[in-house]
Amino acid sequence: MKKLIKTIESVGGELYIVGGAVRDELLGKEASDIDFLVTGVEVANMPFDKVAGSDFPVFLVEVDGETCEVALARTEKKEGKGYHGFSFNSSAETTVEEDLSRRDLTINAMAKNIKTGEIIDPFGGMKDLKNGVIRHVSDAFAEDPTRVYRVARFAARFGFKVADETMALIASMKNQLAEITAERVGKELEKVMKCNKPSVFFQILKDTDLLDVHFAAVGALDVPDKHDGTAFNHTMKVMDAADNAIDRFALLCHDFGKGATPKDQHPSHHNHDKLGVDVVKMFCDKLRLPNVMKKSGVSAAANHMKVKHILNMKASTLVKFVGTTKDIDDAVRISKIDSMARGGADVDAQKILFNAIALRVAAVQKVLATVTGKVLISQGVKTGRLLGDKLHQARVLAVKEIFKK
């Protein structure tokens, strides 16, 4: 760090840490990455090789063994549509305050002078951090519609309240959201799933009537349901009960079919698991989500109800279900969270139920591993078209024998 400071000072500049790293330091959290800002230097005089950008060059510099971004202070102007519709200007005269004024939220619009330790906070970011408030810096916020989703995500990440004026502003930006590419929305959603309480993100979009732009499948859940009043409320509750991003996404998707069931089937939503599979696939494909997320969402929609009936399945059905569901253990876990986290759930009874389900699945898995085609052939069963049928029958008999005891 000292070497970087001396290098910047040698060309007449001042060095700052900006944005999220300052915010996280004030919150007592470790920053995942650190962005540096330089004032007082022209692009041509920067003592590093430019690695990105034209109007706003960014330099990659090794600081204390880590590769960090160093950028010149800049201003920006909206000239076109979309995320890339901006022009930027960097010069030695651009101040740190001017650079901070182009940022989205007050809690992200702070800088720290590396040499003096002074916090530059022209928009009240420290006060908003203390009070747990997400607030936009200026009306220029509306020039970039992706900021709508960032507001909701930051609220979910930190558990902060969105200021009334910011809620009103993002509600007014509905038509602009169509400018955002589906892939970029998907990237935001991936980040949301890493938050401890992603329901905050969707509740903010619901309260501002924005769900139908990119998250129509979630908005469609606002229908009567026998759990938690509406399928939306139920989904938000069980999603927040998960402890990792993939399980949260699976639980977000598990009841998507309820948004597609006919009104005369509310609040029971018969066959919503079957209806949900196609809804999840379309949702994931539209946002270009990773296969691991799509797989977990489809499995949750298809299997969460089946798992709840495992103890009542006939041996033949059970062998087929466990044998063909590659992620059966994941399916059981998702179904368990779904049942235990909903309002009014008898937690002790659900624990007993799912312990029994897990034991039954484990028993069937053991049969599948030990009763194999190779074993049958060694016992004199001939290979051919009927081997598969005989293998299934042998496994069913083995399962029946276990459950007699």
C-alpha cells in the first residue's frame, strides 16, 4: 500500500479507497475487494498500463499481494439507452466529490483518503449506514435502470429499509427496466440468492409493482394458498429458511406451479408440482441462469410433494422414485424445509416425519447399491431385454422384506 501511495504522489495525485470497501469498513465487515480512486492526474501521466475502458481507463495494480483496480476520478453523462449508454470524462481537475456524485446510493458514495484516513461523505452515507437506510444519491440514479435491482438487493443483503423517496423513484422506472438484458438480471438474481434474506428483494419489487417485468413467475404467486395466506408469502418464508444460495433458489421455484393453477383450485393448487416444472424451465432459460440453479429449481418443483408421500408409496413406486431421482437427498432436504418453515407447522412432528422419510430413502438406496444386474447375472439370470424388469422386481422384493421387519 505504501508503495502505491508513493507512486501516485510522485505524479501529483491523491489516492482514495471508494465505494463498497469504505461502506464495509464502517460496518465492521471485511471487504471482498478494494477499489482505488486517483485524483489530480491526467490519464497520460498514470504510471501503470491501461487495462480497460476508453473514456474511463482502469488499471490493475498489485497491492499487498492482491490485484486491485485503480481508476481515475470521473464524471458521466447519459447519452443513450441501456447499461452502456453513458459517456465519461476523466481529468486532473475532477474531484473526489464529483466522482462520488455519479454513484447510486449514499452508502456507496463515500471515499477514504489513504494517507490521512479522512472519510469523504458528501451525501450522508455514514448517517444512512447508522440508521439502516438505502437512499439514492441524486435523480441521476434513474439514468441506469439496473440500479432498481441493486437497491432491492442491497436491502436484502444488509437488512436495511429503503427510503420512501427511493421507493417512489424506483416505482417510476418500470418502463426502463425493459432496457436491461435478461442475462444481467440473472446475474443480479444470483447475487440475491447469496443474501441471508432474499425475500426482502422480492417484497420491494412487489411493493413497487415491478415483479412482472422480469420476475412474473414470482409475482404470479400472489394467489390464495392454504399455507401462510398466499403462495407468495409462503415462498418468501421458506426461501429465507434455507442456508445457502442453491437451496434458496430451489425454494423460490418449488411452488411456481401455484401461479399457474386455475382459480377454482385455490387455495389447494392440485397438481401444482407438475405445472411448476415448465414454469421453472422457462424462468431459468429466460434469465440464462446457470444449469446448477435450473436443475435445483426443476427438481424442487417436481419432487417436493412426492417426497412428502414417500412413507405411503408402494414398494415398486418407491424403488422407481429413489432410483430415478439423482438428487433425491437434495429433494428430501428441500421438502423438509418447505414443511418445517411454513406458518403453523408442527416442527416436532415434521422432524419425526422427515427422519422416517430419510431412513426409508437410505434403505432403498442401499438396496439399489447391492441388488444389481451384475449380482443377478452371477445368480444365473440371463442377460437381455428382461434383465431390467427382473432387476426391478428383485429390488422391490428386497425393499418389501426390509419394511416387514
